Amino acid sequence: MTDTILDWSVVVLPTLLGILGLWFSLKAPPESAHRKWEYSLLVVGIVISGLTYLQQARARSTREAEIQEHREAIRRLQQTIEAAEARSVLEFAFIRERLDSKELVALRTTLRDYARNQRAKAELSNRQLRQRATSVARRMREFQLRYDFEESEITRRWLQELKKLEIREEAERRVAERHPADEKPPDRDLPKPTDNIEELRTRSQELMAEIEELEKDVGKIQARIEARNQLYSKTNEEQKALTERYVSEFNNSLLPEAAYVREETLKRLPPQPAPRTFEERMQVLAFQGVLVSPRAVGSAADYLENLAKKL
């Protein structure tokens, strides 16, 4: 609101001042009021100059704030990109490790055997293959939803425990504020050799008491850090175990049929474009037993269903 008033003022007031100057040039004021009008016009000119300076200063301040906000947005974007790149490097490292694993070799043998047995039973029509792809995709999405639910439960428990820690730390902080220790211990002169021995013993005991209090504070801080680290480690272990369990379940229950349906569909379609994006490559690898995370199953289900619709 203030900026709007200033913007209008630096436009309207000079115009009014110009109109007054024109009016005075056409009709001069009485000689007795001539000096007053000169001083008045001078004051108005100074006020207008001050308002103009204030308006320009506020405009510069607003512009600098916008520039700073843009810089901060760019910095956050760069951090996001760097984090995504780091995550991609880790995922590709995981993929390379999986591609060379004996477990994956055995899984591919299982997939070939399953496909061979399915072809030996009966050849599916295009309509039957589409129906089967839809059925597999539905079960894959249900699988994804179960994983998301369990992972959300782990995250919820982690946040609850973290909140408890923060509440406990806040309570300790408030107690410390109600009973504050001296921020700065009183200055003490170094005891002289001629000081009384009892006084020296008393002052030494006071110093030891202060050291013990400081050690307690440091111990509390270390305990908080340790509690958070233990919570993070526990949550990471739970998430790792959950991921391994769901990857194993997918490979044993859904992957053989999904890989068979995809392979049969591709055989009946013209050559498909090679995957270009990271997500498309993850979709293809999921059907080869290289599943970075159960989160990729839902995306793979969409890919399979869209592929079957082309039949």
C-alpha cells in the first residue's frame, strides 16, 4: 500500500507543481504574499524530491530482495539437481552390481524356463495377451500400494519418535531457561602463593563443581545426538529390510509372468523405440530382474499395459 501511494505521489505532485507554476506565471499573486508563495513552492519541491528518493530507495530494496530470492531459488534448484545426480550414480552402481550378481543369473534362468513352459501350454491370442497384461499390471499396482503403505508406516513411526525426541529436548531446554546457570562464570584472580590454603581448597572445589556441570551438559548433548543417530539407523534398517522383502516377492511372484507377457507382446509389435529417459530405462530393467526399488513397479505396470494396448 505504501509503495502504491509513493508511486502515485511522485507522478501527481510534480504535475500539480507544474500546474501551479503555470498558474502563477499567468496570474501573479499579490505582492504581500509573493514571498510566502516562493517559500511554499520551495518546500513542496523539497518534499517531492524526498518522496522521489524514498520511492526509488524502496524500489531498489524490493529489486534486491527479488534478486536475492531468485538466487536462493537457483541455489535450491542446483542442490536438487546435484542430489538427483548423486542418487542416479548410486542407483547405477546398484544396477551394475546386480547385473553381475549370481542371483540375477539364476533369476534370468527362471524367467526363461517360465516363458518356455507358458509357450508349451498354448499360444495366446492378441486379445488374451492384452487381458493378461491388464491383469498383471493390476496386481503390480496393488503390490506397489502395499509397499507404499508399509513404507509410509515406517516413516510415520520415525517421525513420531523424532517428535518425541524434539519434545523431550524442548522440555529440557525450558527447564534450563527456568533455572539458568551463569552464562559467564565470575572472574577469579589467580590464587597467590601466599593465599590461605582453605580458601584455595574452597575455590578448587567450586571449579570442580562447574566442570562437572559442564560435563553433564556435554553428556546431554551427546545423548541427544546418539538417540537421533540410533533412530536414523533403526529406520534405515527397517526400510532396507522392507525393500529387500518386496524385491524378493516381486521377483518370485510377479516378475516371471510380467516378463513373459512383455516379451510376447514385443514379438508381435513392430520394433519399439529404445528407452531414452532414466525412468524408461528403469522400467525395462525391472522386467529383467534389476529392480532399484519397489517404487518402480507401478511405473513398470503402466509401461506394460500401454505396450499391450498397441496389439
